[in-house]
Amino acid sequence: MTDILEVKGLKKQFGGLVAVNNLDFTIEDGSRTGIIGPNGAGKTTTFAMIAGEHNPTAGSILFEGERIDRLKPSVICKKGAARTFQIVRVFRQLTVYEHIIMGAVAGKSCFSTCSYQTDEIEHLMELTGFENDHDKIAGSLTSARQKQLGLATALATKPKLLLLDELMAGLNLSEIERSLLILRKINEEMGITLVIIEHVMRVIMGLCKKIIVLETGQKIAEGTPKEISENKRVIKAYLGKEEKAYAGN
Amino acid sequence: MELAKNNPTLINKKNIMIWATALVVVVAVSFVPVIFSRYVIYVATLALLYAMLTASYDLIFGYTGQLSFSQGAFFGLGAYTSALLTLSGGLNFWLALPLTVIVGFIIAALIGSPALRLRGSYFAVTTFFLAHFVYLVFLNTDKLTGGPMGLRNIQPPDKLWFIDFSQMNVYFYFVLLFTILVLLFLYYLIYKTEIGRRFVAIREDQDLAESLGVNTSFYKVLSFSISGALAALCGSLFAHYFLLLHPSQFAWFTSEMIVIMTLVGGAGTLIGPVLGAAVVTFILELFRYAPELRFIIWAAALIAILVFEPKGLMGMAKRIRFRRSQ
Amino acid sequence: MEIYIINGLVLGSIYALIALGINLIWSITDIPDFSQGGIYVISAYVVYFSITTLNLPWYIAIVAAALAGAVMAFCFEKFLYRRWRGRTDHIQLLCAIALFFLLANLAIYLWTAKSLNLEHYIMGKAEIFGVGVSYQRLMIIVVVIVLFILINLFLMKTKTGKAIRAATQDIEVAPWMGIDINKVFSIIFAMGGALSGIAAALVAPVFAVYPMMGELPLLKALVVVILGGKGSLVGTLIAGMGLGILESLGAGYISASYQHGYAFIILLIVLVFKPQGLFGSRKE
Ligand SMILES: Nc1ncnc2c1ncn2[C@@H]1O[C@H](COP(=O)(O)OP(=O)(O)O)[C@@H](O)[C@H]1O
Ligand SMILES: [Mg+2]
């Protein structure tokens, strides 16, 4: 299998604060990878650098063998790497349908009048559970639903790689189950490589074949769910206290 | 239904009524010069001109969400460019007009590309200064613009086919009306070609738009440039209607007034700003004999709008309709 | 040459002083407070009438101007900006501009557009590098530098100052740290208003008092904040002084008619070559 994404020596500094330091990892094409770590570990910052929102202070990012660090987010998206945001971001005044279409047309040439396939959009809405919400206003959805809308819209850009930042935060148990099912479909049927930041351990452990653990900007472990759950350092740094904190979910 | 889905914010079922109303208004408005006195025609022409100007502004502010205070500057640039092209350059007005539009577009693009790297209030402040800078240029390049003396002897548009503008001001009124319709059609095209969708995306959330593949810096500059070009078009018409130009006509509060008109009508609704322009122009005419008070009333009115009805006339109409349907 | 630099320092001090208040307000509340331009105008009239009509000594007049400025800014925040706190749709900025416009035109309405002159507070001149500089101008530079130091001490040493700095860092977290945001906002606005008032009082005898006097200093101060960087006192002082000197030199050696345009050109150039600003980052 080839690697779709390769991160080498990645570093990001905000003023005096080093948010990500000397980070290396690779993502295999078609795989499902989880990134975990306590708050402030630098997970979101890593996504932001891959997606082009932040320029790395040092290091390189290769997408399908090509350097993408320092490219603009829109260019990176057109190359096939899409993301969702940890904080809720939606085009509040659009309807759900318009919102998803925006994903389909955003990167296309501006002179095309119909640059999306209606049936593809419908299919996507069905997949992500928005089939009955065509005309709902995006701003009126609950924030958990808005995040799902973010997923649907990102999917509409037809990515090869999808970065999902705490997509499940705020979902209840049955919603998490549904969401897991959707992610599996996206990965297995559509062949989209997934990288997932998530605090809900069950999601990460059940879904991902590989897990990367960050702490204060550095990678402290990498391996299969089993290896990670047995790793002493990870347990000490993260699992021990966090598992308790999230037991209530 | 398909049309409604394709064009989110401009043309859809709900808006059809508004467009029908607009059409009726246009027809009614075209009778103004037939029925009323010279003075009423003058005010109506002024109202149309400002309506066009606010419509041009609604593209960058209402649709793309970039608060700019330089619309008056592009208006002025258009006016001076067109006047100078005809006066010093000896061009025919009908040639100077498109040239002016192109000049407006290019200048807006040149200034917009660095300035639009700034976001939100930083951009607004920069455009505020731009308006002042352009005013300084008008005031101080004496040789070209006549400086504080202004430009005189500007000629009405050259004869076009059988229409002789020097004979009747009324013709001008119809030219404006026609131009507004062309402008509305242009806006329709912008939305048809999915450019407008991107403008709206940028207004709603620039980072999200960028992450989905919208080249936000390009589209922001595009919106600013089209908006500037259209303001220059208004300026050209203004110059050849009023026939004399003075820097003070384009001081910063001209831009301010455009913003106020847009807000009175309701930003981002296109019809709203056009209505707002008409309403404000007529109200201002009522105060023409108390100019100091007029400015105080403007400012107080703007604050009152912000406090009580920030969505403007269109917002008010929507609310009333909503209440009735309850 | 020296004369231009000294004149530039005087101008720059005023820009820096207004910019200081605007910067504090901007970095905490996200409002580029255009109304400071109007406050500056009204405060100048307060000084003028305190001295001419009420026969008060000049230092009392300066205090009166500072108070007037503080009260105006305090009220604007309390009764207007506050109702839109947290909104990101420019509504506060529009209100601020409306206030600026309102105050300037109120001044025209009440006192006509003609300009009024005041005598220098301190008569006489000093010789610096062979150039005669009036004590009044020197006083401006000195007072501004002293004010910068005082405000810096206030922000660094006092409890309130620390709360303000915490709020600058992260407005969302501030309430969790037991900081009363309303109070911080009130203090910040009152401070900004007072600084504008003092600036007006200092220049009133040097330039004239007239309704449109606020426009240019306001614009320059806003540019100074953009160039100097949000939340940076030192950046504000350097950018303010720098702009003043450049303007003065430009007026002397290039063209005086464009003196008030140089700031804009500098701003554009900086945006092209260093979009993140001269001092630090500026991502909103
Ligand atoms: N734009 C920014 N400016 C300054 N500091 C930032 C910025 N974004 C993130 N940080 C800091 O970087 C660190 C890592 O943040 P983040 O990547 O969001 O962590 P995580 O997603 O793992 O919780 C945190 O200490 C955060 O405060
Ligand atoms: Mg995060």
C-alpha cells in the first residue's frame, strides 16, 4: 500500500508557544487513523497545517508524494484533502441543500452553471442523514448536526483524504453509533482515507487500525488500538484520567 | 424548484413577488418624468443614481460581507476619469463611459489585492483611508482635476442616434433607468454562473469557504473590483448629468452615505438598498435648507436604525409579513 | 532637517496618544472606535471654553478635557456598543462611525465651522540642535511619553491593569478568572476617551480648534494601530512617532499637499510586503 500523506519534522510555533514539535507520521492510502491526546496537545494545529490554514514553522507535508505545505487551503482542498473544523463552522443563512452544494461547486471553475450532479448530492444527503432536511436553514440546526453538515459538505468536495476534528463531540450514544456507521461507509465504499481526532475512546478504538498519540506537541506513541491501550506512557499521560472524564458520555 | 435551488439568495420562489413588485415600480417610475415638474425629475434622477450606487455597493458589502467605506471614492474616480477623458482627451462620451468602467475595475483590483488581505474591521479602516486619499488626490492634483476649483464645462452625453441629451434632461432619466435594469441583469448573471454563491460563502464564513476550495482572496478582489467598476460607471453618469465636479462631492461622507442607504434598505437584499437610496434621497431633499441639521439627522438616524432595525426596510417588511402570517 | 524631525515628533506623539486609546479598545473589544475622533473634537471645545469663557488655568482645562472624553466614551460603550457585544457583523463599527459623524456635525451646528485659536499654555522657546522649538510643542512630546510610561505601569503593576491584560489575551476565558468584563470595558473606554481628550487639549493651542479637526488624527491613529500591532504599546509608540516623522519629512522634501496621504501609501506598502504587520501577527 502507498502512503497518501507523509508528515516530516513538522513544527508550529505561536509566538513563544511551541504547539507542535518535530512530528513525523505517515497515513496509508485507504486507511483509518486516529489521533488522540489531551487538550492543547496540538492535534487541531496539526490538521490546520495539513489543510493549509497555518504555515508550518518547520518541516514538510507531502500529499500523494507532493509538497503541500505553504499552499493555500483552497488549493489543498482541490488536490483532494478536505477537513472539518473542531469549532462549529457553517454558512448560517444557507439551506442544508445549498450548503452541501457549496462543497461540490466551491473549487470548480466559476463559469460553469451546473457543476454538480443532483443525484450525487441526494445520495450524499441520504448517506449523512440529511435526506429530510433540504430546506432547513443551516444556522437553525443543533451544533452537533451542524458538525455533521460540515462532514457532508466536506464530502461533497470529493476528497481522497478527510480530516475530521472531534466530529462526535456532543452526540448521544445512538447518534455516535450512526456516525460510526457513516464513517465506515465513507471509508469502505467511497474509498476515502480517514484521519480522525476524537475524545470518545470507543470510537477511536473501534474504528481505527492505527492510532497516533500526541502530548504537548510531540508524538509519544503510535500503533494499533491494542498496543496503544497497553502502552504505559499513554496510560499515564492520557488514558488514565481522560477515560474517567469521558465515562459520563 | 430547480431554479430555486440553484440560486440561493437572489431569485427564488419567495423572491418572485419582490421582483414582480420591482417591475411594477420600474414601470411606475418611468412615468415620473412624463407627469412631474423639472424639480421632481431632478430629485428622481438623483435617487436613481444613488440607487445604482448602493446596488453596486451591495455586491461587496451585502453579498460578499466586506464592509468598505470607499464606494464614494470609486464613484469620484469614475466621475473625474470620465470628465477628463471627454474634456482633456476629447473622447466621445459613449467611448469614455466603458473606458471609465475599465479604469474603475483596474484601480479597485490594484488596491483591493493588498487591502483585502486584511479582514473585517482592518479592511474597513483601510478603505476609509482610501476614500480620504482619493479625495486628497482630487484636491491636490490641480493641473489635472482643477483642485479646489473643481472641473467645469463638462458636456452632456454626446448625441446617440436620435437622442440629444443637451436638449432634454429627461432622456438622462431613462438612460439611468435602463442602466439599472442592465445592472440587475448583470447581478442575475453573477448568480447564474455560481460566482455569487462563492461571494455568499465568503460572507458567511471565509475560512470555511477557503477550506472547501473557494479561492477566497481572488473572489474577494473580484467582488471589490466589479463593485468598484460599477461605482465608476455611476460616477461617469453623474459627471455628465451635473456637469461640474468638486472634490467635496466625494469626501469620505459620500461613502458613508452609501453605507447608510444600504442599511436603511437592508444589506444583501439588492432591492433593499435600491429602495433605501430612494427613501434617503427624498428625505434628504426635505432638509436641503438646513444642511448642518441634515448631517446630524443622518448620523442620529443611522444609530437609530442600528439600535432598532439593523436589517433595514427589508427586515421590517419581512417581520410584518411574518406577523401577519401568524 | 532637524525642524522636520521635531515637528514630526510632535505630530507623531499626538497620533501615538490617540492610537494608544484606540489600540486598547480595539484589542479588547474588537471595535475600531471611530467615535474617538468625535470625542477629540468635543474635548478640544471643552478646553477652549474652559480657558476663554470660564477663565480656568490650562492644567485644569486639560483635566476637564480628559474627563469630558472619558465620560463620552464611557457612555457610548455603556448605552450603545454594549448591546451588540460579541456580534461580528460590523454593527459596532458602523455605530462608532455614526457617532464620529454626529459629534463633528454637532460641533459645526453649535459653534459653526470656523476655527478658534488659543494661546500657548507655556510661552517661550527652547533651542534644540539650533532649532527654536516652542515649549508648547516640547510639552506635547514629554506629556505623551510620560503618559505611555504611566499606562504601561498601570497595565503591568495594578490589579485592574492585570485584569485588562488578561482580557486582551482571551476575552472568553476572562470571566472564568473572576474578571468583570463590563467593568473592564468601561475602564478601557473611559481611558481611551480620556487619552483622546488629553491629546485634543495638548494640540488645541498649536493647531486650531475646529469641527473637522478630528478627521485626520483619527485616520492616522487607526493606521498607527494597524502598523504597530494590536495590543502592543511599544509598537504604537514607535509606529506613531515614525509616521509623524515620515509625514513631516515627506511634506518638507517631497510634497506638502500629500502630507496626509503618506500614511495610506505606507500602509499599502506594508500590506504588500509584510501582510502580518510590522510588529507581530494580525490574524483576526
Ligand atoms: N492561532 C493560535 N495562536 C496561538 N496559539 C494557538 C493557536 N492555535 C492553537 N494555539 C495553542 O496551541 C496549542 C495546541 O492547540 P490545539 O492544536 O488546538 O490542541 P488540541 O486540538 O490538541 O486540543 C494550545 O496551547 C493552543 O492554545
Ligand atoms: Mg483541538
